[in-house]
Amino acid sequence: MKKKILWTLLILCGIVIAVAAYGAYALFGPNTGNSSEVKVTLPHEATYEQMKDSLRAHNVLRNERTFDRTAQLMRFKTVRPGRYTIPANCSNIELVRLLRRGQHYPVRFAFNNVRTIDQFVEKVGNRFFFTPEELATCLADSAFIGSMGFNRATLPALFIPNTYDIYYDITAKGFVERMYEFYRQFWNDQRQSQAEAIGLTPVEVATLASIVEEENHRPKEKAIIAGLYMNRLHKDMLLQADPTVKFALGDFARKRILNADLTVDSPYNTYKYKGLPPGPIRIPEGSTMDSVLHYTHHNYLYMCAKEDLSGYHNFTASAAEHARNAARYRAALNQQHIKR
């Protein structure tokens, strides 16, 4: 009788050990069929079953039953979007940990010196889970950008060059909305009051700042240039800003604007149409917008690049003196054989 009980206990122990061993293998043993590292993309709002379909398509799950059991034990239900790198011979517990952890981590995103929305999309690139194509589609949605108070022409004003920490798994729409939050933070009550005091809206400040920045990005001149254009606006004069002509022509590489260029029929041609253009001709820096808000008060109405080609300008209130400055500059360009 004692022998029988002993054998029964031994058999039970063997069963327990076997079950425990199987359980340990199910949790910690290899359960991926991929012999090398694979990348699996899980979209937003993917279900658990859709996630398994993706894993199955990449030959990741060798035993779905043990994977499901492991997921159940580890209370893994919510699928997080992302592009996952799954190593070869991954165990169930490692795989569930990888998928459950998700890719909700901050990405440091910095940008500056961007002219167009297309360049901005290119700058964002593939830093986040969404694709550049998804971002471009989002920014082309007039209803969506209109809900934030922008249109295609004014959209560059939405983006404030800076360094931002944004979570990797954000959607394209969420990314733009996050940019709008940063925009609102920049345009706080103080800056809005300053814009109102000089008679401009935030978008108009960005538009003027974009012209100023194209004229000269150096801090020494920005507030002076802003003051010159404010003087022209107050006198209802044409701005006659060369960078707006370059924008209208689609050619910022030009170093010389010819008389024929001034006839281009575009609302951005400030030699032809009074006031500010429809929107920014580049994405201006926050510091340049502050230069507009705190523009220098003077009587200058004319500016011309210096003949030393340093990038700085000669300023004057006299049309006759401006003509002389322009003649010296043209002579310098001719001497350097710069025709366009």
C-alpha cells in the first residue's frame, strides 16, 4: 500500500514538473519562427487579432496557443501602434513585453531655416510613426487647418522653429495639433497685445517677419528692416520687397532682381500689390517675429544691399540717396559678373 502511494506521489510530482516545465518553456522558450530579425508595423487602433495577423504574416508566432496564454497571464490586451523590431527566437514573454511596452517615447524634433510646407514635411521625415505622405495629406486638408484658423497661404505661420519633445507614436493629425499648441504658447497674451499695439495680427507679424528674415537673418538689422516696412505700411506705400518677388517667381537662389521680374502677376509681388502678401514666404524664427513686435522706430523708407556684398544694407529716407546706393550695388554685381 505504501509503495502504491509512493508511486502515485512520484507520478503526480512528475506531472507537476512536466506541466511546470511546459509552462516555463511556453513563457521563456523560443516561440518565433523567424530565423532573423523582422520589422512589424502595427497601425493605430489595431485589435489584438489584427496584431496577431501581422505577427503571423511575418512568421513570428510558432505557437499561437502559448502566446495567447502568455498574453492572458500578463494581462496584455491594448495594442500599441508602432514599427517593432522583433529579434529571432524570441520567447513569448519577451514578445509580450516588447509589444506591451509599445513605442510611446519622446522624440526630440528641432527645425529651422525652412521656407516651404513641403520642406517642413521633408524635415519631419520619418522621425515619427506617421509617414511624410500622411502629414502632407493632413496639411492639405483645408477643413482641418481651417479649424485652427489657417489656410494654405497662412499655414507657414503655424510652425514656430524650435526644439520640441513629441511622442513617437503620435498621429499626423495629432502632430499638427501639437504644433498648434506650441503656436498658442508662443502667441501668449503678451505677444498678442504687442501685435495689436502695432496694428498687426499674429499671422501678419509672421508674414512681415518672413520678409525681414529673407532680407537679412542677422539680428543686428532685423528690427531696423521691420521698422522700414512698417513705415511703408503706415504711408500706404508699396513694400517693394525683393524677397516677395523671388517667392512669386519660385526662385530664392536669385541674387539680382531685374525690371522684367517686377512685372510678375502674383499677389506676393509687393512691387505690384500694396500691403502684406497673402501669407509668410518662409517659416520665420520666433526671434524675428519678436523683432517685428519690437521694431525700431526711425524714418527710413528705402534699403539697398551694401556694395561690399556683406549682406548688410544701406538705409535712407531719401529716394535720391537710395538711387545712388542702388547704383553702387548694381556696379558691384556687374563687377562680379552676377546677372541673376
